[in-house]
Amino acid sequence: MSDKHSHVIGTLLTIGDEILLGDILNENARHIAIELRARGFRLDKMITVGDIEDDIAQYLGQCLNGTHFIIVTGGLGPTDDDRTCSAASRAFGRPLVCNNDYATWLKDRIADWGVEWSREVERMAELPEGAVKLGLNMAGFFVLHNDIPCYFLPGVPNEMKHLLEKNVIPDLESRFPNRCAYLKHIVRIQGLLESQVNKRLRSLDPGEGVDIGYYPQGRENWVSIFAAAPNEQECRTLVKSAEEKIIALIGAHHISGHNDDCLEKVIGRHLRARGWGLAIAESCTGGLLSRKISAVPGASDFLDRAFVTYSNRAKTELLGVSERLLLTYGAVSEEVALAMAEGARNNASVDVTVSITGIAGPTGGTSEKPVGTVFIACVTPTQQKAEKYCFGGTREQIQESATQAALVMLWKLLTGDGHLVCD
């Protein structure tokens, strides 16, 4: 390779019927893509194929065209559905041969386990001719075929991650030293629909080497900035320039955070900076909001307590919501949402409270209050606010939407923009 930095593009082939059938998520592919990008490598194709030897061999042959490297995960092991080795043998025209070093190690190991040597076990020591074993205590090997490095990794996530970190990435870095750097940065946007975000950024010129993407995340929208440059510092300069343009066009008051700055973390920082305590009162979300807030490291600095008051009796006994209020307005109402927030504040003696009450469904709705009707209230030392929402979807989706809406409301009040709406 010349001194000029270039894009190093690879192909990922994941193998397994369980992925195609939807039994497991393809988390291996996501992990590999992220780790490669962080080190200046990119994937231009991700292919998933089942445990059929003919198909694996066919796609392996196709992957050799127009790629700098290949990574394969899955289908390595002693069982009948592990066919990657034999498929690689066919695709590369390399007969399977016994790897003597691995066979010796394997014989000693199974003897310690009290397992007899068998043809099934012996198969594990057979690799395509010229292959180099990766790791002795797990399946995996390397083949340099037509000057293309090909890495075969186990499908077991922890084994795959170990070999990727210890073997694959260091080898790729040594083979392709002059490669571009990549940097991805996410801007998190609240209070705007995806179409509105796109409209505001229509005139954006992010600059050469920068790509912009749009990702709706429930009630939140992400704008991703992806930069490619000869080195990381130039990437950061490109990202910073593009980010400043985006914020100017979107409006800083719509920006809640960046990258992994989820609302829970941002809210926690605001509460911690003020020295304020938080209490939560939930009904239809059943503790989902409390779980999100408490998942933030150091949440004990600001989260005092949480109430899951599903029944009217619980709302009365734990939060002091009056029976008259419940009878007059119903448990799903603005009045009760505010009473729940005030009750939690009085009970906990904290500065900030947020409450959620609603109908998550699929039953329980009426013509006046259909399934998806949710009231959220928030009380701070200087403000109190309650809003009605009408969410759609399944029970789980309604609960998730209500939780996210409560986080948004709390964030608005803590940042002094309690009137931010979709505009």
C-alpha cells in the first residue's frame, strides 16, 4: 500500500439458522462493525446465511471479489450443523488437513475431561490447508487466500470478541497501516419531528469527507455525523464544524445531548449540579421510568425513592391522593397526575417529582379516555406542569412512549424550557 491513506473495506459473513429464524439477534455483527470502525476499517457488506454448506461456500466465494478482508462468524464446532470449515475448504480449493498442534492440545484436554477421542472431536482439528489456528481453547482460524486475509471466528459472543480483539484487529492494523480514520458523532434532538429536522437541515453543507444521517428514536431524533479523514484529529475538526452548523440550524434549545448522553444521564447531571433530589410516582408504566433513571451510574446522588402506585388505594395510601379527586376526575387525569407528583414530593421531601398515570391497554379504554391516554406531571421548586398524551401501539410501546415523554418533560423543566413543543 502507498503512503496515501485509503479506505480499507471488508465483508462480514455471519452463519447460523438461529439468526435467520429470528431466535437470536445478530449482536456479533453490530459489535464487529463498531470495533472495526473505531480503528479505521469499514464494512461494505454484511451477509447472513444459514447452516447449509453449499450456501456458505457460495457466499464465501462471492465475498472474495472487491474486498480487502473477510470476517466470518459462526458454524465452527463439533456438531453436524457446524459446516464452515468444510465450506471454506470448498470455496478456497484447500483440502481439510489435520492441524497437528491443535490436535495434540485437544487430545490432552479431552483426556482431562474424561472424554473419549472420536471422529466428531477429530473434526475440530481439521482446517483448510494453510490455515493458522486462532486460539487453542476456542474455535477459530485464519487463511490468507489470494492475498485477502480471511478470519473465521466462533459464533459464541465472548469467544468472538476475544479473538477479534487479540488476533483480528492487530493483524489488520499491521497489514493496512495507511488507512483513513473514521469518527461518528450523534446529536440528540428533542421537540422536533424527523421531517422537521430534515427540513431545517436541508441547506446544510457538512463539508467534504462528512456524511449526515437521520435516525428517529421514539420521541427523540438523532442526527449522525460521520467523518472520514487521514487521522483522528482531522476527523474531530470535521465533526466539530458540522456539529456547529447543525446546532445553528436546529436551535440549541432542541439539543439534549450527544452520543451516549441519554436523557436519563443529562437529567442526572442537572439534578446533581443543583443538589436536588428526585422522587418518582408511576402507575401505568409500572416502574419503567424508575428503572431507566436508576440505571444511570451514581443515580443515588439524586434519586431518593420511587412509588409504583397501580391501584387507587395505593395512590391514596402512599401518595395522599384524595378519594374525592379520584372519584371526580378518575385515576387517569391531569388532576390526579399533579396530586401524585405533589404527594411524592411531600412524602419524600425532595425538590423534584415526576408522575405518570394512564391506560396502557389493551383493555380499559373508554370513548373519552381511549387506550394510550396518559397524563404526566412534573413539579420543581419553581414550576409545575401536567400534560395529556395520546399514544398508540402495543401495551409495551405505550409504556415506553410514556416513560420517554416523562423524561422529556423533566429535561425541559430542568433546562428552563418547559414550553418546548414540536414546532
